[in-house]
Amino acid sequence: MTHLMTVLTVCSIVTAEVSALTRLWLQLRWRSRQEQARLVCLSGIAEHLAVGSQIVLDDQQSDGQRFQMKAGRDPAKEGGTAT
């Protein structure tokens, strides 16, 4: 009986650890996709700015995360590429 209890205890611990790691991995994956979507959106905004203009973004999320960015197009660069 003690061997069975030992096996069940070890399985319970391993299952809890695997569940915790899976949860962390899913959170990281979700945040990564969210940041990738934000990057695509901000890149699109920067590409459509008029040459010589600038935009300042300050985003505060409900979880306390803050994002600040300045983007503009430099008229001195050839073709006015986004910076």
C-alpha cells in the first residue's frame, strides 16, 4: 500500500508542476501574439505618417503595463522611410 501511495504522490506533484508550466507557457504565448499584433499595427501607423511628421503614443494597460513610443518620418532620409 505504501508503494501505491508513493506513486500517487509523485504523480500528483508531477501533474501539478506540468500544469503550472503549461499555464505559464500559454500566458507567454498569448502575450507574444498580442505584442506581435501591436507591432504590426504600430508599423502600419508609422508607414502612413506624412514625411516630417511625428506621432507619440502612450498606452497604459489594466495590468499596469505601460507602452511609450515616438515614431516619425525623417525628411532627410531617401523616400522618407519610417523610423
